Amino acid sequence: MKLEKLSRKTKLRGELKKLYKEAFPPDERVPFGMLMRRADSPLADLFGLFDDDTLVGFAYVVKKGKLYYLFYFAMKPEERGKGYGSETLALLREKYRDGVLFLALEKRDPASPNYEERLRRHAFYERCGFTDVAKSLKESSVVYDVMTSGGDVSDAGFRPMMREYLGPVYRRIIDTRITEQN
């Protein structure tokens, strides 16, 4: 398996867009065009995940200084359970070892209809070296739990990173912040 940095001009754009829309509900997605434009800037890295020459998934990391936010991470449904996710996270942890790599995942709320799936996802990230921090991440109306690899993350670092990433228009529309959990 290999990670390959992609640009917005990739021939795989249609395949990436399809996976993006399948993997993330509308209230958790930023415009796909913005993702692709930012992939060609110093603000983000877009990686295709390949087994030989076959795309099996993608990872998208927003970055500022030594803070790295695994904003989107998805495997094709038919490729899940084959070890690609674990291997990818190990490669990302190595690539961003000079700072803090963190991610947001659905809260483990027993009242949620997919509670068992949320527990499995959390356990997966723990097995891959991520640890819980007592913080929540808010993006618009969705609130997530936060896990990190390599240290802690605070709103003081996160908010400026996301304001720069989102730009002058979207940062007025999309409220992003990290707060301490109660």
C-alpha cells in the first residue's frame, strides 16, 4: 500500500468525489470543489491510498505549523477490513510525527442509532495509536469527540488553522471550534 499526494487535476477526481459523497453525510461535508482547490495549496494534503495502482481510499489533512487535522479519511466499502486503514494511519502518523495529528469522530452517544458502529470506529482509532482528549470539536451543527496522536490540541491552534483554510466566505458560514468536554 502507498500514499500518493494528489492535486486537484488528478484523473481520479470523479472517483474521489463519489467516495466522498458516499462516506460522509451532507452536514459533515464542505464543498468538494473547495477540498480540491485547497489540495493544491500549503493548507492541505490530499492523499490517494493505493494498492498497486488501484485506489482504495483517500485521506485529507488540513495543516498549519505543526498541527495536522485528519479532516476526511475514507476507504471504499469493498476495501474495508483488509488492513488498509490501519496501514494508512501508521503512514500518516509517521509523516506528521513532528507535530500533533488529530481527528474528530462521532460522539459515543448510546442514544444514537449507530452506537455500536461508533464504538467500533473509536476502538479502531485507539488500536492505531490515537488517544482520547477531553475535548469536543464543533463544525457547524455537528459536535464530535477528538482523538490525537502526538500531543494535545486546543482551540487557540485549531481555530486560526480552520479560519485560514475556510477562507473569508466559508469561515463566516461554518462555525468551527474546539471546547473542553464537560
